[in-house]
Amino acid sequence: MESRKAIIIGAGIGGLSLGIRLQSLGFSTTILEKLDAPGGRAYVRKVVQQDGVWSEVKQRAPLEPNQGFTFDMGPTVITVPHFIEELFALEQGKAMLSTPDYPAHVLGENARVREGNSGGEQTSKYVQLVPILPFYRIYFDDGTFFDYDGDPISTRTQIKALAPEDSAGYERFHADARAIFERGFLELGYTHFGDVGSMLKVVPDLLKLDAVRTLFGFAKKYFSNPKMQQVFSFETLLVGGNPLSVPAIYAMIHFVEKTWGIHFAMGGTGALVNGFVKKFEELGGTLRCNAGVTSISLKNELGAEPVGRFSRRIAKGVTLEDGSSLEADLVVSNGDYANTYMKLIPSKYRTWNSDAKVKISPQSMSLVVVYFGFKADGLETNLKHHNIILGPRYEELLKDIFGRKILAKDFSQYLHIPSLTDPSLAPVGHHVAYTLVPVPHNGSRLDWELLGQPFVDKILRFLDERGFIPNLRERLVYQSFIDPDYFATTLSSYLGNAFGPEPILIQSAFFRPHNRSEDIERFYMVGAGAQPGGGTPSVMMSAKMTARLIAEDFKIDSSILG
Ligand SMILES: Cc1cc2nc3c(=O)[nH]c(=O)nc-3n(C[C@H](O)[C@H](O)[C@H](O)COP(=O)(O)OP(=O)(O)OC[C@H]3O[C@@H](n4cnc5c(N)ncnc54)[C@H](O)[C@@H]3O)c2cc1C
């Protein structure tokens, strides 16, 4: 029997993870990616020297070791490695949709891998993961820092030194964050909240755990020292959440990291993306790049064009930028939630995801990310692989970014130097780095053509003058940057959001876009724009949740669900 055809729009980590899962379920899957290479937010910028000038090269193959600068443009902090292991373990007819998600051996504080290869047996065939310690070095504006490594003893010692008044608070925070992690992640992580009933069932628990107040409010309950309040709330910024407004359920991130560690894919996150593509293709899937989708084709049950939103609307395929079309039994979008609905499906076919609803849904913030390569000779620095450099203001800066939507004079940043772990990513004697600065999304109407380069200069000057990378401006051999316009145009994200719909209470669980469309039959969403949300582990979870819904809708033989 000919296998059923699936189309996935977008080759981000969510789209690729779902592609692997659909192949294991017996679908014949084509992933259509508008860019020239897969990865989405995890696209790789490769820069080599040609005729004395450092410039970007477009090629699918990785650079030779030390041939040039390899920049992971997006995710760098890899968590929950067994999600990756599960994807690499899938086979046609072995879908592992009902297996336990958390093998006992990876649970528990002492199970965190501290050295060597932290990928499992299957992962190691495709990519090498290594643990990173500390997880983050968090610098405060007065020059002091906190090494967050998930180890309770070192955490206690550092709190005692920096904020002794908060030692007891940490113990209470730890216990309460663990309870949130156990209920919110281990037990409910994969729940697809498709109806109000599913949501109502968990509300009493969330109230009991105090997980609906804001994360920053939650942190303030336990810590009186502003430094500790920041250390135990900043992490949601890495998935687009404002600590001042995300619900405290996100305190689970602290525990997710602590339980399974933070890892790096040798060769960069791009090596993980390439591993996913290889696995997908080995299972028989097809990836087509330079294949932007312009619309989703809809039919009614008779195979004719539907008459508005009151007749059945079934996704039957897509039309591409070159005017060609492809048919399929189901279509999934891994693209931005708002733009998927507003640009690919005419409004006359949508009720639940109407333009009005989509437009008022708050979007996560955007970013300026500066990619730079610099000479390492004689460099003395305290920097680690992952560095958070907090500015002088925390709450007010967050209000500027998310609320007032203005470009503040000060900034906080996340500085990533992967060549400290994998020197092959830069030419010999050089480092490769990026620094990421949260800024308002394009609802701000800031003109990035005008503001971009001066802002970047200011960031690099700061790193130099404040001694993070002494003489950076003389050392610099390459720099480029992206801003909200890149997210809006290249990645087709509404208002240039960097992480999808903002993860606030009214856009979480049932209130977050659903993975099975309410408007269109056989149409699904996967990735940061859908449930459970943004971040690489979440989009892998999203792929499993969407695969479960598809298996249910297509009544897939339970013997292969595994
Ligand atoms: C700078 C940055 C740093 C980050 N750091 C981390 C981190 O350290 N750890 C972490 O866990 N998370 C991190 N994140 C978040 C994480 O990267 C994302 O949540 C995740 O990668 C999103 O994956 P996705 O599959 O949902 O979508 P995306 O990666 O956005 O992929 C969607 C794809 O769909 C394609 N597409 C869109 N529309 C169309 C169309 N019409 N036709 C064809 N293709 C289309 C796009 O081109 C894109 O390739 C970071 C994000 C950014 C931006």
C-alpha cells in the first residue's frame, strides 16, 4: 500500500524532529524549507577568508576544522539530551510515542553527566554532545559573578559568599521549584491542552504550587538580594519569556538544567541539525531547501474548494514560491504561528485563529545578535563558554523591552564563546563568539537600519572597555549582526519576534496555539509557536505531541506506536 504523504513547512528543530517521527510512523514526509539550509533559528553562518577578506560562504557541508568561523546563529544551550537520544533511536515501525519519556537512569541529582560524551549510544552515531560547566557564569554590573552549575554544594557556597541572607531562602526555593518541575515537566510536560477541560483539571495543582504568579514574584518570595532574584529568574529570557510576566511554572527550567545538565554539540548546534537531517533522510524523508510555501491548499470532503468557514476545510497540500504545488494527506507548519495563519490560509476559512485574535496575541521580544571572530593571542579573560552579563537595571530594563518597547541606553547580554570548548570552530589563534541582546520586537517601530550598527558598536565597545575581552576592537577580524528585521523577513516571524508568542499565562497550556488546528482538518502546528512552547527541548516535545495527535487522527496501528 502506498504510504500516506505528509508535508512539513519549515526545517527548524521542531520540523526536523517531527519529520523523523512521521517517518517512523510510516508517512512519506517532505520538509519544505524557504531558506537555503535547514535549522531555522539554528541556521549556521560560515565565514572564511577569501582574498584577505572574511566573508560568509553558502554551503551545506561543514567547514574543515579551523578553516574559518562557524557561527551557530541561535540555540547554543542544549538541555535534556535524552530527548535527542530518543529521536535518534526511532526506526520505521518503531515510533516510541508511548514509551516512558524519562528513563529512570537519567533522573536524579547525581545522574548529571560531568565529563566525556554526554550523548547516548544512538546520539553518538550522529553527533557528539559534551557537558558544559559551569552552566553559566553570571556577571553582575559591579563586576562580581556567580557560577551557576546546578551543584547544590557550590550553589550554597556562592550564595553564602554573595548573599548570606538568602541561604535559607535558597533551600525553600529549591524544594518548591522541584515540586513545580515534578508536576509541570515530568507529569504534565507532554499534555496537549486541546480543550478547556484539560486545562481546568490542572488549575488546582498550579495554584497549590504557586506556579501562576510571575516568576520574578516567585523568586522574590525566597530571595531578598537583587543578585539572587536575577540569578533565579533570568533563564526564561533564553526562551523569550519576560521574568516579570512568565508564570512561575517556568521555575522548572532551573530544575531541568540541574537534573540533566547543559550540553554542547561538538561542531556546534549545526552539527546536531545535520544529525537530524541525516536521520530523517535515512528513514526515507525528503528535505527540500529554497522551497518557500506561499499557501496551504484546502478542499472540502468532495475535493472541491470549500465555501468559507461553514463548510469542511481539509488541508490537501501546499503551493510554493515558484508556483508549483504539492499534494499531501496532512500539512504541518513549523513556521511562525501568526504568519502561518495570516499569510498561508485566507481569513475567510478561519474562526478560532482569526486575524484579530492572532494580531492581539502578545509576541515574545526580539534580539540583536552580534557574531564576531577575534584574535586570541595573549588574551587573559575570566569568560566561560556561556556568560550572562547583566546591566545596571533589571526590572526597569525588562519593562523597557517588553512593555514600553524602547531601546534603552543600557543592556544585558548573553555572550557565547564556543571555541573555548571546541577550538575547531575558529581559525587557529582565534575565538568565535556571539553576543545576544534582548530588544523590543517591531511593534516598537524602531528603525534598525539606522540604529543597528551604532548599537552593535556600543555593545562591542562595552565588552572591550569593561575588560571582558580586553582590546576587542583591535583583536576583531570579523563581525556581522542580525536584528528584529532579520526575524521578520528571513525567518518570517510576525513583528520580528525571536521566540514565537510570548509565554505569558494567557498564552500557556490551553491558551497557547494548539498543535491540531481548530480551523482546518489535517492541519497541524509544531515548534515554538505551538504547545508547549519555545526552546529546543520544548520544540522536540512539541514534535512528539503533534505526532501523537496525527497518529490518533490517522488511526495508526498501535503496534508501531511503541
Ligand atoms: C539567538 C537565539 C538563541 C537561542 N538560544 C537558545 C538556547 O541556547 N537554547 C534553547 O533551548 N533555545 C534557544 N533559542 C530558542 C530556540 O532556538 C527556538 O525555540 C527553536 O530553535 C525554534 O525551533 P522551531 O523548530 O520551532 O522553529 P524555527 O527554528 O524558527 O524554524 C522554523 C523554520 O520554518 C521556516 N519557514 C517559515 N515560514 C516558511 C514558509 N512559508 N515556507 C517554508 N519554510 C518556512 C523558517 O525559515 C525556519 O527555518 C534561541 C533562539 C534564538 C533566536
